Amino acid sequence: MQSIKEIYKIGYGPSSSHTIGPVRASNIFMAKNPDSDKFRVSLYGSLSATGRGHHTDVAINKTFAPKKVEIIWKENENLPLHPNGLVIEALKNDIITDSWNVYSIGGGDLRDDTGILNDEKIYTHTTLSEILEYCNQQGKTFWGYVEDHEGPEIWDFLKDVWKIMKKCIKNGLDNEGVLPGEIKLARKASSYNIKAKNSKGAVKNQGLLFSYALAVSEENADGGKIVTAPTCGSSGVLPAILYYLKNEEKISENKILRALATAGLIANVVKRNASISGAEVGCQGEIGTACAMAAGAAAQIMGGSLRQIEYSAEMGFEHNLGLTCDPVGRYVQIPCIERNAIAAGKALECTVYAMFSDGGHKISFDNAVQTMAETGRDIQSAYRETGIGGLAKTWKPFNE
């Protein structure tokens, strides 16, 4: 498995596969062809189908500026290796001098015909069951296992990640107004936060958690600076849980960083053995993974055993199986923003459930991951980020 640094990418919303990935690809190709006077980018499949709503064209144009770039939309065609394919061409005097077939495979990662870019494998094991067994034998924690493989410098990286997550929540709670796009969706994080603070008991706690998830997701939808966890579209779940526990339970910064390490390890297992790409497996790969990350992280913070942490993550994952990706208007807004808030609440419920148990259960996390991969292959393309099925197809303006 790769470094968890490839899970937590710092960038701008609204989509890791539709903005962060194509921007990375464009930068790589532009650096290789600095003397070209024009570029042409052809977008295929899901990358094309929801590209306008996901601001793919805007991101690509900004990357190549001031050079000219022509964008061609081919939503009814697919390249062979992934639904999010693009062909980038360099031109000089209207003659193609170089071209690159590349794929944005989720979480901002790229692959081409030679394999995944920056695919340095630094972890010894590839499943959570193997890691759990090893940690039990060695008396290790999950975060200790991460430190052993990543080195002590991982903590400085995670400090930066946590700093940006906190800043994103604060910005989202402060910003109000309407999100960009034809839906005209109003931001709700600020009002939810105020109402939660004026409530009591369980309602207050749940309202605060919702507001934190909404804050990040709304910032992402507005193109703000976020951290993929594991994607842009699911970036609100983990920060919401961590921010909530930090403030309400007075958790130390070190414990938050260790929870980030464990959550990154959980996502790494999914990424290695299945997918975190909504275009490939539906939203179960994005929100499902984010929910598992948050549930596992929270269980660790609450003093859970390795088995309880694994159980919590498994439940967070299992109970999002089959979740489709059907963005209304092809924006990362409906159902994406609301879904982050609900998944954050579900993650905390999974944690509490696991903590009441002794950690014993019948379905392993790895079993759930395998099931998700198989389910993703069975889901029709209309429900995998193309914006032509589900809510995206049936939605009509509704007077709130």
C-alpha cells in the first residue's frame, strides 16, 4: 500500500477526481511540454458527464493559463482502464507534438498505461485482518504501525492536515449565502451550528456534528481549500467527528493526529483492495470509506481495542454498501453535502455500538471491502457519478 499522504491530499474542491486529479495531470503534462503554444484536453465517460458541474473545465483552464487550451467533451465514450479518462495533447503550429492517455482514479490519484503514478508501496501488509494480527502479535497500535512504516515525519504532515481541516470547518461555519450553480442551494452550516448551541443534550450534540460536516462539504462545493478524506465529495465526515470530539470531549491534539493516522490506514486498505472512486463503484466507495475512517478513528479516541476499532470501521463501511452516486445537476451538492452530515452521525453511532461490544463480530472489514468492490461492479453506470440516474434523473425544483 501507498503512504497515507496519498489519502490526505490538500487541494481545492469540489471533486478530487474531477478537479484535483485533472489538475495534477495537466501540471505534469505541461511541465513536460513547456514550449507548446496550445493544449487540447478530451474528457471521457463520467469525467465528461459531470465535468461541467464539477468545474473540471474551469480547473483545467486555470492550470494551463495563459496558454490556450481546447476542451472536448466525450461523455458517451470511455477509455479502457477507468470511467474517468482524459487525453491531453500538446500542439505547436497546430501539429500534435505529444499526447498522454491518463485516468483520474479517485482521491486525486492518477494512472496511465504503465500503472498508478507515485505508486510507492511502503506497507508490509495489504488487508486490515493482516495488520490487526500483526499488531496483536507485536503489541502495536494501528497508529504505531503507521509510524513504523511512514517514519516520525508523518506527524508533521498530519499536523498540517489537521490545521487545514480545522480552518475549513471555521470558514464553513462563518460563510453564508448560496452555493454556485443552477440549483441555488443555500448554505446551512452556520444556522445549524447556532441552533445546536441553543439546544440541549443529544439534540445539541447531533446538531453540532451535523454543522461541522456541513461546513466542510459546503466549502468543498464552493471550491474552497479542503483535505481529501478520502475524496473531496466525502471530505466532511472525518473532520466533523474529530472536531466534535476535540471540542466536546477535550481530546488532545496528539490523540487527534493518531486518529488521523488510523483513519488513513483504514482508507488505504479500501483503496488497495477496492476503490474510492464514485465513478467506479458509486458513493459507497467515497462516503462508505469516509464513514469507516471516522468510525475507526472515533473508536480509537474513545479507548477502543484493536478489534473494537476494526469492528467500528466495518460497520461504518457495511451500512453504506450499495450507496449510489447520483449528483443532482452534476454538482457536488445534492445529495453529497447532506450525505456527509448523515454519514458523520452514522459513524459515531457505529463507534458507540462497537464500544458496547467486546469487539467480536462475524463480518470482517476486509469482507465488507470485497463486497463493496463486487457491488460496485454490478451497479449500472447511471448510478456511478454520470448524473443520469437516481436523484439526478428524477429531481425537480421543490419549494422548500
